[in-house]
Amino acid sequence: MHSKNFLINDEAVSISIGFILMFSVSVLVFTALVLSFYSIYQETEKSAMQASFKIIGSEISEKITTFDMIVNSINSSGGEVNSLEYEFSLPGSIAGKSYTMNITNSPYQIIMESDNGARSVSPFNITINITERKIYSGSENYKFKYDTNNRSIIIDED
Amino acid sequence: MLDEKAQLHTLEGVSAATLILLVIIYAIDATSMTPLTSSTSNAHVQSELVALGQDILNTLDYEEPGYNSKLKNDILNWDGNQYIWNGYDYILDGGTNYLNNSNLSSILKKTLISQGIAHKVEIVYLINSSNNIITSAPDKMIDAGIPSNNAVIVSRKIVLQDTDCTGGGCNSGKYLDIDPSTNLYNIVDIKLILWRT
Amino acid sequence: MGIIQNNDAQFMLLAGFIIAIGLVITTVMFSSIIFEENMAIGGGSDPSKNELVNLIHITKDETRAAYNNSTASGGGNTAKFNNFSKQMQYFNGNLSKMYALHGETVNISWENWTNKGYANLTDNGTANGVSNWTVIENVKNSNITVDVIYFNGAFQIRLKNSTEKLINITSTGTFSFINSTANDPYSIAFVNGANASGRFNMTGNASGKQFIRARDYVINTTMTFSSNRIKTILTIPFSVPW
């Protein structure tokens, strides 16, 4: 029969279905929340990679500048550099992703990039030449070698 | 007034508040410590100490043609004993003599002591051991205990000739002539160990 | 109603959980960014650079000391060079032991200077060096001896204080000049030194103490240095005896 009060009507209420409904609504709300944080997480991964690139880029440009300084100070005192090798190492992956490092000749720059859009540019200044090279992350040990014939720096794997 | 209903209500409210509070405390705790937080075991502090130590040794090792550098004179005049800092000057360990006529000690007083940087000076030279020439164990000129984990070492090598050691030089009697047939007397490595306390 | 069957405040708890999880995720993310950006930059400069400079310095000193010792003992050129080589060989062997303590290897080799021509009168003794260079400043009195062996054009020795005195040298031979001032210290410079090669020797008083500047030869010394990061072979001309 018609009940007098809709609000207190307890017919056709099953506790288990009530529980299932409650539970599934909670799960849906929770999943929506986690998904909304996922895009922020991607963004922070990109900025964390960019910070790492900046640090590695400035380290490598400092090593190139040291190399140039050694060659120039020996040459200016009338001496000769018969051979000079300076080893350096790059991490195999940054934030779990692979990256590339591009050392260019004009202007003198180190460009580090990765697939997800993170990119950083570190300039350096040397007086001798450097041979352009693009390094893919993976092999971790490299070295700068001095090419006496062309008075330039070559980058080689170790 | 003394309502006994809603006990679980209150309990739930309190537990929710406690949960949020714990999370906030964890958040503040986790973000406060970074590698650049000022402490004595910082990478920047270490590179500063290396630069400072290297500058001290470079300044003392300058020489003009025909003269010995100040560092070389200090090494020649060292009497072989250990000195420690007593708050006022470098004094003989277990004695009363001060480290006099030492360019090294006057620079260390002006730079390291005034900044509160603990330091040790050790000397390694060549010795003749059963007809083999090997390096000696490190010999302490200035002692300051055991360095911390983040100590840095800077060093400089100096070559002594026979002519340096005549006329009262090579005071300690520790450096011996490793090659009597040529003018080469000995090679000395002076190590300066620096750390922040 | 019993405590266990109380269904109120479920959304409040749910809201509490959501806020807590949201805060934890945000915290972990921000913490990792801040950590990453504040990472120590580099490890400072490579210590091998200083070791290399130290090696060049002591090799230069030892070359000069060995040369001085070998010429002082007299004898013919072959005897002098043997004496020089013996001391340098001993130095080379013992230096390697000292450098091994730091995890580095060194090796030194030198050239036979007895049949070599004399050095140019440039700043580093090679033909490409700077031709016009100041030898010493603030001199009170000096005794300059120049022995010109090879002549390719005029060169001058300039003594400069408030006035300038230019000594012109126009042929081979040995020349000697003695100068002194009372109150006006002067500087000694070579002009067009690349035009001539030979030996020079200057002694006297400068900046309140005795000085000596001299050059007989320029000995090209080759140093091999290898450490953890740097491996290098360098050839540097060292001016002997000072």
C-alpha cells in the first residue's frame, strides 16, 4: 500500500546491495582521484629530469673547459701536448628513461633531451675546436681525446 | 546535556583528524632534508675545503730562481716531532716547545684556525728498507685527532737536493739520502687534511 | 543501535582517506622535485689537474738541479750528460713510487742537450716565443753577460727606469754590462730576442735581495701522467739552469 512517508520507507532495502553500492561508489571516487594526480606526476617527472639534465650538462661543460685550459697552458709555455685523454661517465638512464646528449660546434653548446619533452642547454666556451657528436645514453663511460693534427677535441666511447 | 549518543561519531572525527595530522607531519619531515641543507657533511663544503687547502699549498710553494720556497724551508727545518694546537699556538705534543719559524704554521693560524677548520699535516718521504726504496708511513707534523668522514686531503710533492741539506738543513734526521751517488736527496709528499667539526 | 551497526559518518571517513592520500602523493612528488633540484652540483674540480701542475713544477726544478750539478762537476759533454741522465733516471724511478701512493703513474724522459743548438733569447727559449719580454724588474744593480752564438738580426737589451737605455747588439760574441742606480730601480728587458740565440746570465740585486736569471739551453722533457680520469703525454721545454 502507499506509505505515508517516503523518507522512512524501508521496503525493498537490502543491506548487502546497500553495501555493494557504497563500496563501488567509494572505489570509483578513489580511482578518479588517483587518475587526477597521474597527470601532475608526469609533469613533475619531466621537471625532475630537466633538473638532472642541467646538472649533468654543467658538469660536462666544466670538464671540456678544463681540457681546453690544460691544452692552452701547455701550448702557451712553448710545450706540446702529445696526447691527452679525459674520461667521464654519464648515468645509464635518468628517471628510468633514456636520453640523448648533443655537443655542437657553433655555438658551443651541450643539448640534452629526452622523449617526454625535457630539454636543457648548457653553453661552454673554448678556444680549440670540438668535433660534434650525439651520444645516446646506454654505454656509460666516454672520454675526451685530443686530436693533435686538427687541434680539436674528439669524443670517444671507453 | 550528558548525551551518550554519537560516541562513534566522535571517534570517527578524532581518527580522521589524527590521520590528517600525521600526514602533514610526514610531509614536512620529508621535504626538509636535501643534499644542500647546511650541515658539515655537504658536498659544497668539501669542494670549498679542497680549494682552500690547495690555495694554501700553492701560495707556500712559490719560489724564485735561486731560492727555496717557503714550504721547502719548512720541511727542511722540521725537527721531526708532532705538534698539537693548544688554543694559542702549536705546541710540542708532551712538551713545551712551540713550532717556531714555520711559514706553514703562521698561514694556518690566519686561515684555518680563525675559521674553525680542523686540520692535520702529514709528511711522507722515501726510506731505504733492506735495500729497497719504499715510501714511509705518514709522519705527523701537526696532529688533531681522527678526521671526520667528510675530510679532504690536498697534497704537494717537493724534491730535496743534497745541497739543500748541508749547513744544518734536514733538521729532523728523518729524511736520509736515498741516492748518495747523485745530487738527489729525497722526495717528500706533504699532505694537508681538512675537515669541518 | 550497536556500535558495529552504525552506518553514519562513512563519507566523513572516506573524505578523510581521500585527503590523506592526496596529501601523501603531493608530498612525495614535491619532495622528489625539491631533492632533485637541490642535488649537489658536480663534485668540484678534478684533483688530477693539481697533481699534473705539481708534476710539471717538480720536473722543471729537478731538470734544472740535475743540469746545474752536471755542469758543476766539469768534464766533457758526454760525462756531463751521463751525470745528468743518472740523476734524472733516479728521480724518475723514485717519483713513480711517490705518485703510486695517490694512485697515479708517471714517467719522465729527456733529450740529449749536448749537441743541441743554444736557445733563442725569447721568453721560453723557443723560436716561437715572445720576442720582447721583461726579464726582471725593480733592479738596483746588475751584471749582465750575453753570449751570442747565432745571429740573424739586431736585438737590444733595454734598461728602463725614469729614463730608458737601449743596448744594441749587432754581432756574435760575448758582451758584458754592469749597471747600478742609487735610488731609481730599473727593469731589464730583451727586445727582438727571436733574432739571436745563445746564452745569457744576469746577477745582481733586485727588490732587496740577490737575484740570478740565466739560460744555457732549453731541454725538451716529456712527461707521461695517468690517473683515474686523465691520461696524458706532454712535452715541455724547460730553460736551464734557471
